Amino acid sequence: MEFKQSVKEALNYYVYALVNPISHMIFYIGKGKGDRVFQHAEDALNENTQSLKLDTIREIISLGEKVNYFILRHNLTEEEAFLLESTLIDMLTYSKFNHENQLTNIASGYHQWDEGIKTIDEVNALYDCQKIEVNSNDRLLLVSLNRSFNQAKANGVYRRLDIYESTRKYWAIGTDKAQEIDYVLGVYKGIVRCVIKVESHKWVSQAEDGTIFKKPRCCFDGKNCTDSIYLNKDVTDYPFGSGGAIRYI
């Protein structure tokens, strides 16, 4: 297996997990870039070296199964990847921790909904994208997530709970246009990252963080369509204007 070049460039350095498809247990944490995540399976087949990692992979293959790959965090520097790898290894191997329990964190960590845990198929879907094809009856609103997608750097009104919240509000559009929209598409770096099927909308003069708008802004409500035909599609043929945050299709 290997990633396409566009995916490799988007991933940069990453931290990954190898998971036993039978027990669903993580048996290896690593870091790297490019196709590093796939190298261990190749080593298990092509080398005679004995190690717990390689022997586990060989056992999985002998049972007719394939290792499950997960990218835990990506778009890291080499130093960040090294620190995260060592932290996760400590967390998963420290003898005084109860590893039978699930984490009970109420809030997700930063980047969980953009650069967080993904399968290889999800990574490829995110970065090896096809051009969007719009159904003739659908009226779309593209909204820019450039200031809210990276929540570690977002401030003020752009701090959001998740990508759905970033996509649905607060947009400066006309009342007549708002009534026509079938889907709101959250776009980051030319790729659709969130699709909302609009069910209703309302107007607000003040954001939840206290920011007061000069004119009321539109907030959409609806279904977060994780299986939409528009999700993870390339919309670079429909660029936002200079400094603009919305675009109609």
C-alpha cells in the first residue's frame, strides 16, 4: 500500500497506530511521514527478523486478515510527532494505569474533527479528492472555514465546539438568499469538510462569545450529512472572492 503524493504532502509528519483487526487492540504506535505506516507489514513479509510487532503482523496475515491502520494526528513537525508518539506510548503502557477503561473526557481534543484519528480510507478521502459535481436541483452555499478550521489557533467568534458549529454560523447573507439554500458546505483549503442539509435558519445580532455584529448574521440548522456526495470534494473551481467568506452555487 502507498499514499498518493498529494496525500503525503497534506499529511506531513504523522503519528499512527497499528490495530489488530481481530481483537481491535492497538499493538504498535509509531511516527513518520510518507508511507511509513505501511512499512511494518512489508517488513513482516520480506524479512526474517523476529520481534513482537512483526510476529503479531505475521499472525494476523496468517489468519487471512489485514492490519488496521489509523492516523492519530497529522500535519505535525518532526518534533511534535516525536513528542506525541512518546506520550501515547507512555499512556498505553504505563503499568499503574487501568487500560480496560475508556477515557471519559467530555470535550474532544483540539483538531479531533480535522486532523484527528482517521482510517487510511478517510485520509485518502480527505486529501485525494475528486471535483465536485452539483445536482441540478441543489442550491449550495459554500462558506469558508479558514479562520475556524484550526481550533488551536482560532480566537473569539471563531472558537467553535465542532466543525458543524463552524459551518452553520455566522454568515452575512441576504434574507432572500438564506431562504433558497438547500445545503451549506464548509470549505477549508478548497475541500468540502462539512455538509449541512438546511432545515431552518435564524438571524442573530450577537455571537455566543459576546461579539456584536453591525448587521444580523444568519445561523443555519439542519442535518450534518456525513455521507453526502459533496463531502470531501474539491471546490477550487468555485473560489471565494478576495477576502470573501461565502460563495453560491
